[in-house]
Amino acid sequence: MSAVRTLAMSFAGLALLMAQEAGQPGTKLESITAKDLSGNSATVQTAGKVTAVLFISVECPVSNAYNERMESLYKDYASKGVQFVFLNANQTESAAQIDRHAHDKGFTFKVWRDENNVMADRLGAQFTPETYVIDRNGVIVYHGRIDDQREESKVTVKNLRAALDATLESKAVTVNQAKAFGCTIKRGKKTT
């Protein structure tokens, strides 16, 4: 193997490792950037608020199995002061599809576009649904799944709710990581 190829593989491995570590508990995330469905850019500041970031999808059957649970989470916790950022990072799903899906499912929350996977890459997000909880200091305190079962009637562990409850009470999140599962985020090709 040539030295150049070995070096390139080392850098690729390091980049992947850094992307995976980026969204881990303990990392600082002071702001979230996204676009609304009209294409306008926005920045959401995390300081001073408990923030929940959820990567969702229009077409993923696993993400869609969570639609009612996501709506319930939003209704239960937005009233307690949690700031929600629902992001669609799938480059295969248009703004029109996202808007129609949100309308058809009766979402009362706003869905943002993560164009070019900026936030998904920054956090190392891989799946829909996948979640992050950020405390009032802008530090990620939870990363992972919403709960332990795609089928709601079989749920035994509500990881995201537990993380939100602890964070709202300024307590440590007991389980700060739980492997997310679902459909992979459909990333676009990067241009240089």
C-alpha cells in the first residue's frame, strides 16, 4: 500500500471518528443552524434553554412509527420550556414533501431542513429518528433513541423523556447514551 493511500485512509478514519465524537454527551453545542421550508436560514441558540434536537424523515417507516410520540413529546415538554428543533437532513426529501408530511400528520411543531447535512454532520447523526438533549449551558447531555421499541405498545424504556425530565430538574442524566435505530440519513454528495 502506498504511503499516500495509507495517509489518506488515516485522515478519513480520523474524520469519521471526529464526526462520531462530535455529538456525544459532554460536547458543547451553542447553536443549531437550519433552514425553514421556504429556504430562509435560521440559527437557534441553546444557552439558557433545555433543547431537544430530533432528526426525522418523511419516508422512513421507523421515523413515521414515532410521529404520534414526537407530537406527544412536543406537547408535553414545550409547555415546560423545552425548545424543540425537528430536523430533516435527508437530501432525498424536498421541502415540499416535508411540508406536506407535516401537514398530513398534523404536526403542531415546525420541521426544519438540514441542507447539506450541516447539523447531521456536526453532531454525527446517522438515523431517523435520532435525538439529542442539550442543557441550559449548551452541553449535550443525551444522545440516542426516543425509546426502546418501534412499536409503541412494547415500549419499556422512554430514554428521551427520562433525559428531558432530568435536565429540566438540573439533575444528571442517568443513561446519557442509548443506541439510536431507524433508517439511515440520506446524505447528499459533498462538493469541494
